[in-house]
Amino acid sequence: MKSLFCSVLMATSTLIGAAAYAEDNPWMVRGRVLGVLPDEGADLSVAGAGLAGNVDIGDQYVPELDITYFFNKNIAAELILAVTPHDVEAVNVTVPGALTDATVDLGDVWLLPPTLTLQYHFDTGTQFKPYVGAGVNATFFFNEDEGSVADGIDYDPSFGGALQVGFDYDLDGQPGGWLFNADVKKIWINTDVTVDFTTALGATVDADVDINPTVVGIGFGYKY
């Protein structure tokens, strides 16, 4: 997946270089408010043995900045930049002799998930301009807080795919200027998590965690 991510970046850079003057107003900058809604799931284990339980990752609402470059009136590349904090719990955890269907606070963690998509913008001949896109995501975790039970927690970086659909509505009726935007993305994020429960359980728990959020955004942009 890392090689795929690098290939998309290289291809996008090549297109930018080849089409530097393809559009009179090639750049667009948007500011949006995002609802980040995880569709989470996890496989838990101790020393390779399966452990009953799952994870619950809280929804979050954050500001976001994205930058789009138009190679022509239909083809564009978008880079999405935002950070999101999430509260994390282990739920329905069963450890023989220690926990039964327990909910365990795993603290919180911040995500930096830059996402690059290649888009197709439909020419409707009106101010309403829908688009679809597909691309890659890299997610990095930082400021991990292990909560009140665990002794420590560690998240591995994630690399995955992304799909999107959205629309811009031209507020000025000109090639450049202000626009309204609504956008929905599905992003696939998977991370290996190691939780140190030495004090509480005398064990380390490994978790293969799918976060896979749906990201809903609404905001305004400027094309220039």
C-alpha cells in the first residue's frame, strides 16, 4: 500500500507539471467543517490467542482545509488536511478470571490523515458542479493517551484507499471566485494497536483495528 501511495503522488506531480497552464483558474482552496464518523471494529488477542471484545471510537467534528488543482475543467487533484481527536474504549471485553463483558477506557488519540484524491468534475453547464473521486490516505497517530487503566498504548501508521462524492455550487457565476461545497468521503484506515495492561491484567493486548470513517464535510471555497 505504501508503494501505491507513492505512485499516486508521483503521478499527480507529473500531471501538475504537464498541465501547469491548462486552466485559467486552476487552484481552489476550501475550508470545511467535517463530521468524522468511524465504522470501527477490532480483533483482540493476547499472546496470539483470541480475546473477546471490540472497540468503540467516538465521532468527532473538526475544521478542515483542502487544496485542489485543476488540470482541466474536468480533472483535478485534491489534498485534504485536518487533525481529529478521538476517544477510544474497549467494549465487551472478557478476560477469564479478570474481566467479564467489561468496558475499558483506552483514553484518546489524535489522527493526522492526509488524503489525496483524483477527481472527475462533471460539466453541467450550470453553477451546480458535482464530482466524484478516488485516492489514497495515510494516517498517523500522535498524542496517545492510554487512559486510566492501561500502562501504555501504541498505534501503527495506516495506509489505505479513499472514495468521495460531492458538489461545488458557484456563488459568483464566474470561472473563479466563491463557491459552496458539500462532500462525503469513505476512508479505509486500519492500524495495529498494542495496549500494555501489565498492571491491571499482567498481559499485553494486541488489536487489529479498523476505523474506516465516513467523513461528511460542508463549507466554502475560493477558486483562483
